[in-house]
Amino acid sequence: MTLHIVKKEYIRSETPSLSHVKDSSTRVQNGSVTMKNQEVVGFNGDEAVAYAVKQSDVNVIAAYPITPQTIIVERLSEYVADGDIDSEFVCVESEHSALSACIGASLTGARVFTATASQGLALMHEVLYATSGLRCPIVMAVVNRALSAPINIHNDRSDMMGSRDCGWVQIYAENSQEVYDWIIQAFRISEHQNIQLPIAVNLDGFVISHSMENVYVLPNKDVKKFLPPRKTRYKIDPTHPISFGGLFLQDYYYELKRQQEEALRQTSKILDQVGKEYYKISGREYGSLEVCGMEDADVAILCMGSTAGTVRSVLRKLRADGKKVGLIKLWLYRPFPIDELFSVIENLKALVVMDMALSFGAPFGALCSDVASILQIKKKDLKIFNVIYGLGGRDITPSEIEDIFNDALEIAKTGIVKDYVKFVGVRE
Amino acid sequence: MVISLKELTTKELLAPGHRLCAGCGPSIATRMALKAARGPLVVTNATGCVEVSTTIFPYTAWRIPWIHSLFENAAATAAGIEAGFKALGKRKNTKNHIDIIALGGDGGTFDIGIQALSGALERGHDFVYICYDNEAYMNTGIQRSGATPRGASTTTSPAGEIIPGKRGLKKDFIGICVAHQIEYAATASIGFPNDYITKVRKALEVNGPAVIHVLAPCPLGWRADPINTVKLAKLAVQTTVFPIYEVEDGKYKLNIRIKKPIEVEEYLKLQGRFRHIFNPKFRDVLEAIKQDITTNWERILRLCNVNP
């Protein structure tokens, strides 16, 4: 089996800066693929979500507003009100009903989208499990935000991390461009006949959702071709009545859940296939994870979402100083890309796993727990430590990342890990 | 409008052989509602007796598309189904209408599902919500709900030495629905099938949300003889415990007029859940129940503009 690993160079290549792109006719070369006819638009993360949904020919949107996801539902409402899209927008009275309505809509055979954040995701908790259990392909943007109490509207990932076992495919995007690209790909993956599972595309609250960035958008016709209308055999059809969601007792429940797990595990493969096709139309390459400097790195940081951008920038600086540091950015958190991860850490001496959420009382943050558990099987000698950071929107700075890299380099040298869990950026 | 027997569908859309109890009121309520079908139909079911007992995998009693996901979200699921049909209909330009019924017990409706229902009514989705009311959480073993009447003994409002069963009134559920200014809302009883089935059909024909609140006794929870299910459903009406009326565009209309109510004791004494109130020490509870019934009946008569 050949594993698909997306590599990003840390030496800046001669890619044209975005300011060179004046209009849609400008051709931008990115590697061997021509990014022809792609317009560059100023979008914050939320707007990128809404625009991708608009182009994805979604039939039903059911959502409830919550900071920092609000812009998504506002834009979508505008698209519907202006007749830009013919989707049905159900502006429900709670997140619980939002996802419940999505289940109903999905079972009619419709393409369905919703978005939420923080408390909204928490309120959806039981519906998350119902959605994956009923095998409803729904795409949801989760704009990651801290959970109460105390109330805080800013970014961390305690919302999605708290629901990580819900059976959804979970993707984390680094910036608005990735958000846009993942939403479109997510519909294809989610609706694939062998998958039929919901997907959560995560974007960091405010850091991505409210930061204006340049986003390359595909022409409508390209998205339409990439994403034909949803087809499914399992839907409400009076000529072939199906009972969805009956009572499964001791004799069948387990088999159903085993099948669900199998479908979820198949996702990596389908995600790679879809990614390849998407590369052809967009020139942008996606997969389970992206690495930078991992060919010869002694130490690496493993992280997700917007943090990767800061890490990469620090990495470039340290590489210029001759330090062998690397970055592993997970796009796909569930199913966990075990084989892909192993393939990139073979020669590593120390690994730092960064969690933007606490798993109270657990040995590590959730992401680090996953990594530690699989290292135990295949690479016991790799030194690992966990960084907890960014709770409630606390910024993680380049100098903090640099310190983390230096700590890792020290561990690589001495082989001694003093603190297995470090709380970075907190006053204590 | 009254639907005659001849007009009813001869199809049994709820197949026999399901696992609901002998003498189960909700099973009768469900079967009768489906008799009012005017064409293709989908049912979305809240968690409850009807849901669990009709779909024990690998079996299902439903000969129509049926969806269950959770307890409190039947109305929200119905809203999503309606949105899905609408959106896909626009694309295909088809006119194949499929009716949507959301079905929930009193727990899933009066209590945990009231928010989702309120939202769906306010947004105006085209669906019918049927609440089969057996006046407690029967599926989990007879716990009190917002629909349990005063004095009834349940496992969470037991008749104790000091507290004589449930305290407080049953919610005015139809009043809550009517406050959403929907086109049609009605009460019904499985003891009066023509009235009930006609109302379900009327509700289906409304272009928007409509609500039916149907009394469906539970022999197990009411601690009554299964043979008395329909008798109790009739007595509830004849004693004026459960008034039968409908509300069209905000206008109340009494459908079953009770000139000489049967003594309420006739209804209560058939049910073990009220046994304790015949103990002389709880005489005041019996009086309070009687007062509740009179007050409510007079209120309904006033709303329906009928002289006592």
C-alpha cells in the first residue's frame, strides 16, 4: 500500500504572490497544475465556508446562530434571500433541532449542511451520535470555541474534542483556503456510497473564522462537475418503504456499530481518492496529513488547524539556523491516520503533540493520548511530550513555539523528558 | 366533514404482530391515524412505546417510510423532512406530495419535545403532529409527565402516606399549540374513532402545521384491565375529563357535547392509579380533581361559545 503524504517545502519556492493575481483570467502556476480561471477573493473563514456551500449545490441548510459561526448562517441566509441558491434554509430554534432537521432532510436524499460552535455542538451531542448511527451524510462546519463555564467566545477545541467519539469524520483546516477546499471535498467523501457518514470540518474560531484572507475559488462549473447531485439508495421512498432508526438490541446493535466503524476507517482511502480528483481541478493537494521538513527532522511538532501556520513560520527560521525540526499537521483527526503518521516519524527522536483542549484528568490531551497509544505499538523509543495551549483564545506566539522546538531538541540530545505535559502560555 | 367507514383505507399500514401490549391505547391511536392517509405518507416517531415496540430489528411493523432518531426531536425531524421534499421537489419539478406525520407520546411532546414542536409550529412547516397521550412515561415504567393529571399515582409521583400522587394540573397542550396561531389543532379520543380519524384527515389537508392531541389509555400504566381501554377512552370524554374540541384558525368548536356528564368516579375507579384517592384521608384530592375537571370543562365551553 502506498501512503499519500502531502509535503510542503520549508524553503520558500518561487510561487507568485497573490497580489500578482488581478483577475480570473490570470494564470497561476502551482507545481505542474495550472490554477486557471480561479478567482482570488477576500474571505474570512466563515465566508469561505458559506461560499463553498453556495457552490456545492446544497438542498437543505438547517442551522442556529452562535458566535463565532454566525457569519456562516448570515451569508447563507443572504444567498437564499437573494435567490443565489435554491436551498431550503430552516432557521431552527436550537442546535439540537438543527441537526435533527438535518437528519430528516438527509433521509429524503437531499444534500445537507449545517454549522455550529462550542455550546451549540455540546447541545447537539446526542444528535451527533444519531446522525452517524443513521449513516446520514451531512457536512457541518464547526467553528471551534471554548466551552462554558466560565463563558468565553474565543478559540479552543474543547467543543469538538469533547465529541470526538461521535462517529463523525473530523477534519481540521489551517486557513480560509483550506476551509473552502475541505467543505467542497467533504460532500464528496461524506456522500460516497461506501462511507455515508457525516463530516465535521473544523476551523479555529476568530483566528480563521474572522480573519480576512485571500482565497482561490473555483469556477461554479468546476465545482458542479466535481460534485454532482447526491445519489442514494437509502432514503424515504413510499414505493420502497424503509424503517430508519429502529430498536437494535443485544443481538444486532454490536454488528451495526462494527459496520459503522468499518465505514469510518474506509474514509482515509476515499479521502485520498477525492483529494486526487480535487487536485486536478484546483492545483491544491490534500490528504490525511501534511508534513514539512520531515525528511531529515530530528524533532517535530504535531498539531492541527491554524497553529500549523505559526509552527511552519518558526520552522523556517530554525531551519535557516540549521536546526533539524519538522512539522506534522493533521487534517484528518477521525479516523486517525495511523499508517500515514508512522510513515513520517520513522527517524524522529522527539515528538511534541499540541492540544488546544484539556482532557481533564487524563494522562494527556486527547490528540496526544492517541499518538502516545499508537507509538506504544510501533515506536516505543520515540520521546514524546504534550503541550496544552491556547485555551479560551490565548494566543500561541512564535517565541513559545521556538521554545517548544528547543525543548524537543534538548530531549533528542539527552533522551530525558522532564515534563510530559506542559501548559504553555498560562500564568501560574 | 366526517369520513365514513367506506372511505377509510383498507390497507393496514401498521402491520399486526408488533410487540405493543394487549389493550394498548397508543397502538389503536396509531393504526387509526394511518387509516386517515390520503396518499403517500412518512411517519417520524419520537422515542417511546410505539417506536420501540414496532421496530425491533430485524422486524418492522411499518409498511410506510418511518424514521426514528431521538426522543425530543420528532417535530424538528419532520421539519427537515419537509425541507428536503421541498428542495428536491424544486429541482425535479414533481408534484408527488408525501404527507408527513410526527408521532410522539405525552412525554416526548408535553415535556422534552415541546421546544422542537414550538419551533416547528412557529416556522409553519407542512406536517401533522400527533401526540398520543397516555398521561405518563409508560415506556420507561410509568413516570409522571406534564400530561399526568392531578392525583394519579406514578412511579415518580407515587401515592405515599403524605403526598397523594401527582400534584398540579395537566398542561393545556392544545392551548400552547393554538398560541402559535396555527390553522388547525384538535383533541380526540380513541373511544370516538370517527371523530379522531376525521380530524387526522383534516389535519393532513391543512397546508401548514396541524396538531392532534389524542387520549390513548395505557392499561399497564393506568393499572386497568386491558379489556377496558376503549371504555376508559370513552368515559374520559363522557365524564368531561377530556373534552373533545377542535380549533380552526383560532376558533374553538366543541365536537362532542356532554349534556349529562357521567360521574367522574365511574372513570377513576376503573384505574388503579387513582385507587388511593378513594381513601377517606385523601377526600380533598378527589374534590380537587373534580374541581379541576369542572373548571376545565367550563373553560372549554366558554372558548367554544357553548352554554352549559
